[in-house]
Amino acid sequence: MYYHLLLPLKLDWLPVYSAEHPLRIGERVQVMFSHREYTAVVWKECPEPEMDARDIRPVLSEHNEIEDISPQEMALWDFVSSYYMCSLGQVYAMAQPKFKALGERVLKKALKQYSLESSAQDSKADIGSGALGLAETEKPLLLMGSGRAEFYCKSIAECLEKGKSALVLAPEREGQLALREEIGKQLPQAQESIVLYDTSLSMARRRDVELCLKLGGKPLVVIGLRSALFLSFSKLGLVIVDNEHDALYKQSEPAPYYNARDLAAVLARIHSSGLILGSECPSLESLYNCSKGKWLLKRLPSRAECELQIIDIAAEKRKRGMKGDFSIKMLEEIEKSQEQIRIVRSFLSEEAAAEQCGKLLPGRDPQILSARQAAKASTKVGLCCILNADSLFDAQDFRSDEKALQLLCSLSLRCDKLIVQSRTPEHPVFGMLRELLMPGNGFPLYASRLLGERQQFKLPPFVRLLDIKDPKTSMLVKRIGLDNTTKEEISLKYGKLYKIDVDPI
């Protein structure tokens, strides 16, 4: 009998091997390839090999001590390979790194320990199968605004009641910790079910979590980064992607260069589970899905008002209203404030900004942060000052306005008053920010405007982009729009010499 096997290598084809007896699809086996041993996955049968049977190597052994790759996992890997134009072997190497495969060798030994618990959970889950509203009766939900944790927790509680696990994604560790604290606070009864899945987790604990998810035992709430998408879920009832607009959801190295937000939607569809994406200022791609009726949009009422003040740097310079990088107007507002001050230093280095603050703000000790740091700050301040908002705009990046708006929105949620200095106070992003800070229930107008521009210039989400990059320097060689071009055509033309990044962020 002959089978196409998947090896953890960058191959554009699946090698054929022979076996003396039938193998299971998804089973792990040991084989020789190019004088080296590899753990391969049985991908599909090969009824009629195109090569001479004498040239086909046999499978060396089977890994019965390792659990099979599930059909759901294989479907996800296949999508990643097809959509992001990489080899299946690259996906396998990323999703099943060596340490994980070695750890799984102990899984079979614990099967008896988990069998009774798993069966009990099976019975409980079957009673309410399909009862989770978000999973089977409603479309994916885009949750827009602050205060999303309460909605998340209600959905997680419902999911756990049905005997299913929930996956909660955060773009970085700080977000993971915040979500764990919030979920633990609102769902104290689920404290023992919450797992923070990242590199800080011991190997033994990872194996326990993997086993529980794979065998459908005790339902868990897994809070992880983008790589948690590739855990072996057997009973996944809910997927949550918080701050879904964040660029950290895009895998940059190594390949495949996937976007975890988009892949979460695919994972939820494969498992027929609920999907919730949350953001104060969602990505245009997600808002586009809502405008087309693919997803539902729910705007939460604003829980905090932020006063916005725009200061024209050029006008202040003409009337000698600037002291270094600070306008006199900004200094006066800082002087009046009795609360903590946050300074976004923009183009300035931290040292240069601190030096100016020492001279111009004696006796004050403001936080001096980069824009990224300020947008991720965990505490709220009375006043946040951006020295030069023009640093947020990049004429070479068509996503510049969207990113600037998202960052300004994040800053506004972390202060009572936001003062922005800019040489272009009439920039449309500032108008969009004012609109975003106003209460509203319908589809946001700023999104309609930005989507109109994207459509006019044939940019995402209306066209898939593909970046051809130098593999050594990652410098852009060529950018093309994908229409009906196939993965095979792209691989044939660029795959051997270049790095291919689909829908780059």
C-alpha cells in the first residue's frame, strides 16, 4: 500500500512511501528522506504511484505512542498552505515543533487516566450539542468599543456550560495577563480551567493541556498568543480575538506568514464554534466583513469620555508659541493638571524628550513613552500629550491612516484629555477620531470613507496583496495584487528565489 506523507520540510510535493499494512490518515510514522530520519504525517492514500515501485522507500516504523493529527488540524494546515502560499511542510514544522512531538510521546500513556473523565464530558456535551448561540445559529461577531471583557466572560461561561473549551487570543503577553485577571475576576468558578498558554508554561503542563484539549476532557479557557491557534482542539466551542486590529497578530518570521485574526475565523468555521473579535477601533478588513453581512457588528457604549485638543505646530511657531518641541499651550495644560502626565515623544529619543521635560517641566515627573508603549499602557492618566502626531503618518503605507486612528483611539481610552500637536491639524484622521469618540450605534462613517478609498485604488480588503521580498534582507522586490493567480503559478515564478508574504500588514 502506498501513501503520500507530509514531512516537516519546505517541499512543493508530498513524497510517496510504502507500507506493509494499512495506515491511518493523520498517523505519525518514521521515514528516511535524503539520508535523514523524519517523523512524517500520513496525509492521503496514493492508489497508483507515478514512479516505479522499486524506487519507493518503505515506512520505517509507526509512532503509536503519539496521537494522530486530527482532521480539523489537517484542514487548518491545508488552508494555511493554500492561502498563504507556503508548503505544507512549513506549516507542519511550525505547528508541530520538535519539542512538541517529543512531548506527545507520553500522551498515550495517560489515555486510561483520562478515558473516564473524557467519556463523562462527552455525555454532558452531547446533551447541549449545538446549543451555543454564537457557534451555530449566529454569524461571527465584531465587538467594537471598550468594556468588552464582560461580554467575553458571558460567552465563555456559556461555552464552558456546554462542556466545550474556549480559545482567547491576545496580541502580546501584557494582554494575556490582563485578560486572565479579568476573566478570573468575573468567572471565579472557572479559575482552575483558565490556562495561560505561552513559553512560561512548563513542558509537563503543556503536555497536560495538550492532552486535555486533544481528548476532549475537562473544558479549558486557553489564553494564548497567535501560535495557540495550532493547539489540538477536539471540542472547541468559542474563539475570541481581542484587539483584533493589532499588527502583532501577523507572523513575520519564520514562514508561514499568516494573520492570526483571519486564521481564527477559519479555525472557528472548521470546528463550527462561535467567533468574537473585539477592538476599540477595528481593522477595515473586519468592518468590511460586517458591511457585507458576513459578520455582525455590535458597538458598545463608550464608558469614558476623552476631551480632544489639536494644536497647530506651524501656527504656534509663527507666533513664537513653541519652546523646543512643546507648544506653550501644551505646557500651560500640563501646568494646570494635577494628575499624572503621559508624554508621547514621537520622533524624539527618550533621552532628548527627558532633557526637554527636565528644563520645561521642573518639579513634574511625567511618563515619557513611545506611541506603542503609550497605547498599551495599563493605567489611565489625566493628560496625554503627543509632541508630534505627524510621526504617525507614512505616505508610503496605504494603511497609515487606519493605523494612526487605531493608535490615537487607544491613547484616548487611557486618558481624560488628549492633546495632539501636528503640522497638519486638518488631517482627516483627526476628524475621524472626533467621530469615533462620539457615541454611535451604526456602521462607523470613518470606515465607509476609508473603504471607499481602498476600493478606488484597488487595495485590501478588495484585493489580496502579495509581497515578493529578498529572502536575506526582507526588502520588498515587488508588490502585486492577486486575482485568480494560483499558488502553483506563484511558486513556479517566485518560490525558489524569493520570500512570499500574502496580505502583508
